Amino acid sequence: MTEIDVQAVLKKKLDQDFRKYVILGACNPPFAHQSLQADLDVGLLLPCNVILYEIDDRKTCIAAINPLSALQVIDNEKLQSIAVQVSEKLSKVIKKAAEG
């Protein structure tokens, strides 16, 4: 998994203040491997980005693009079954994070 602290990057590179905003690059190696075997161009869409940002002092937003929607840009039926599985797992993770 990768992590980009947008707030820190904007402060360092532009000396600009920004709300807390993190981009997480979530990767499931077995699904990534299966996807790359089905179509090498899928690497353009990996890893699956999940964003977390501060709305106010007591609220945080967590969001991700649905893999089913993202993979529609690559016309490959093999990727669709993988996208369904990834979408289900990602939805569970986001739901669990929102509850906690």
C-alpha cells in the first residue's frame, strides 16, 4: 500500500496550507497479478486509490472509485469477474472503516 499525505506535500512544495487529505493506494497482490495477466493496460488503474479527508473537526470522508466502473475503460471480460471481487472487498473495508 502507498500513502500520499497531500497536506504535507502541498505545504512542502507550495508552502500552502490544506486540510488533512490522504490518498491510499490499496493493492491486493493476487488480484493485481490476475488483472495484469488478463490485460497489461490495467496497470494504469492500479493500485485502487482510496481517499480520506477531513470535513471538519469531527468528520472524515472516505471514498473510492468502484473497480467495476473504473475497469469499464478497458474492454476485457476477464477483468470484470476480478473487478466484482475487488469491489466487494473494497466495499466491506470502507463500510467497516465508516463504522469504526
